[in-house]
Amino acid sequence: MAVIRVEHIGKKFGSRAVLSDVSFSIAKGEIFGFLGPSGSGKTTLIKLLTAQLNSTSGQVYVFNEPAEKMLQSVQKMRFGILTDNSGLYERLTIEENLQLYRQLYSLPTSSIEKALQLVNLSGERKKKVKLLSKGMRQRLLLALAIIHEPELLFLDEPTSALDPVNAAHIYEGLRCLNSNGTTIFLTTHDMAQAELLCSRIAILFQGQVRVIGTPKELKHQHREHIVCVELINEESYELPINEETADQISLWMKSGLINRIETKEPSLSDIFIKMTGSELL
């Protein structure tokens, strides 16, 4: 079943088109990653999916209903969202902010500890929000988004302000949420984590989806048909994948001359640059 279905979405701000004819679907249980440079339309797309904005054309369906129904109170327990405009109560502590959300969702007190552990803030619970670093605020916002263990989670750059250790901790927590049934839609700049975390990935550039698929599929589609061979005498060769190369490699192997052999597979960063002509910033 498709948890999210996007059909030919377009979005304009005045005369400027931010999204153009975007279509995709996300199945229940997927972790779906949207990659794109700043200004490509990723945040606008999340706002359309969560009914914070209306599309200029096309239609968005969430839980098989028009996205506008996401605004109904009965639906709000079903999803969580982390974006750069999420609000915090500055004079309250981390724990007190979570307590407000726990009461809002009528959750057990144990939900606070689970959320704190997922974002690695258990030891900081008594700190007031106004004293937190940017990275700690980011982790608290994520805790608020997942405290009710939603069916669907929207994350806009969830680890953008985090150091590698805390980013890895967050991604491990997201895998745990996903294994318990939460479908996750995220935008990210972290290519390595996207490759490890996401079931499928889409690359958005200049308001259009340029490519979509699993990391494995994308790397296979864009790989060069070349095999790299390193001999024990440190000579290296890049050879086309064909019958002649196979014969040559067979001869080297029979003579015990091969030290290393591998195909030339692109990284997600390589694919992104190929699709957009730029680094992911």
C-alpha cells in the first residue's frame, strides 16, 4: 500500500516554478530519501506533503486521502514532522518540552525516556532550551517528532547540525523506528548515510525528479562498464568488460599475478554530480 502518492505536482511562487510535474509513491515501511542541492524544492515538497502549502497543480495523497486531511486532529497522531521552522519553549527544559507533547498525545511517561534515548539526550534532560547548542536543539526537535512513534515521519535535514557521532546515533534510532513500522520520508545532504539508511532515493534538481531507485539500482544503472585490475607488481589497468578482457584476466589469474580486481562502481555523490552538474551543498 502506498502511504504517500504524489501525482504531477507543480508549485509556483508568483511566476517562479519551484516544483514541476513531480510524481512518485512511497510504500508502507520504506525509508525514502530525497536528495537535492539547496533551493531545489525539497522543503517545499515536505510542506506540500504535510498540507502546510497547497500545490499549484497536481495532487498529493497521504494514507490514501488528499493531503489536506492531514490537518484534521484525528490524523495528527499518525505522523510526525521535523523541519527548520519547528518551535520550542525556550524557558522550559528538554524534559518539560517533551512532557507537554506527552500530555498532548496522552502518552505514558515511559515515552519521554524512549525519545531521549533515541536522540542521545538522556543526560541533558534538565537543561533549559535557551541554553542548548544548535545540534542539541536539532536532537530535541527530533525527539518531539517521534515521541508518539508515528506511522509516518517527515524529516527535513535531520542531522544537518550534528557531529558524526550523534548523527550516527540518530540514524540508528531511525532504523529502529522503521523496523517497528514507521515509514520515513527524509531530505538529507549526507550521501553516505542516505545510501546506508534509505530503501529508495530520488534526486531532485531544478524542481524536477531526475532519477529514482534503490541505491543499488542507481549505482548499477550509472556504473562504467570497466573492470580495474591491480597486479602484484603494482601495475594497474582499467579494462572494458568484454570477452577479450575476460581472457586476459584468466591468464593473469592462472599465473598468480592479480593482487586486486574490482568493477568501477559510482558512489551516490558521483551519480548526484552526473545528474545535476554540482556538488550537494
